Amino acid sequence: MASCDLLDVDPLELQFPFVLDKQIPCPLRLANRTDRTVAFKVKTTNPRKYCVRPNNGIVPPRSLCTVVVTMQAQTVVPPDLQCKDKFMVQSVVISDSLSAKDITSQMFAKEGGNVLQEVKLKVAYVMPPEPPSEIAEEHDGLDRVLVPMQRIVDNGKSTSELSSGSVSLRSLDHLLVEL
């Protein structure tokens, strides 16, 4: 989290699990730790690739605002899952009497004598979590699926464990799940 004079921005790196042909959202939290009303604007180096809602707004004193950055569905995997896109959150103190519809581009102009804060954010693609591997097996004429459980080490002995609420099953290599 970046602790700044006007808005704290979290996270400083937007992470998108990369999945082809699927829109991926990432929340961005803006915290106003001051006693003043702060307007913000979110910019990106690649506006066609991302949808930012809201892309500007007001954060009242001692309040939080969540902005959702959505990466549009991608049709091609980038080499090495590298991303050079960047975002910037600009913020400026405004009058308490203004509302979100009163926000203008001139408020964020450096030449206007405004006290402007800018926080730069990186973008990273991450691999989505792997779904559990499933092995189909025919058993007693019923289709069943064997789901391997994660092996853990318990007091130096290799065991398997599955926990669900307060239920714990030990010493099983596989769990049979009936379909």
C-alpha cells in the first residue's frame, strides 16, 4: 500500500490471473486518511484493454472507495506473461461542496496551481490456480471420480488429510466423490 498525503492506494501492483477469452476484475482501494475531500482520476497507458469503474470520483474525509479495474478478454497469450501496462491514480483536494459530477480535467492540471498527487501502479499477469486434478474411474457400474488430496507431513510421517469444517479424514490417499 502506498501511504501518501491525500490517498492511500492499495495494491501498488494490479495482478490479473491470465485466462484467455475472459474478463478479469481487480479491485483497487483508495483510502482518504485526511480531513479534506479528495477527488481522484485513474489513468492507464492502455485504455482499450481495461475498463475502470469509476474512473474518477470523490473520496470524502476518512473514507474508502473501491475502484474496479477490469481487463478485457484477451485472445492471445503475451510472451512470458509479461505486461508493460501501467496505471496512475491522480488525486487533488477539492471543496466539500463539490460532487462527482463536478469533477473536471482542469482539476488535475499541474499548471493550475493545484496540489496534485500521483501514484503509479504496475500491472502483472499471474497464472490462475490449477483446478484439482480428477481421474475418472469405473466402480461397481457407477461413474466415480478420484480426487487426489494434498500430501502433508505430520510429525515426520507422510499422511493425507482432508478437512471440511470440523471433520478431518486422515491416512487416505484418495477421496471417492460420487457424481
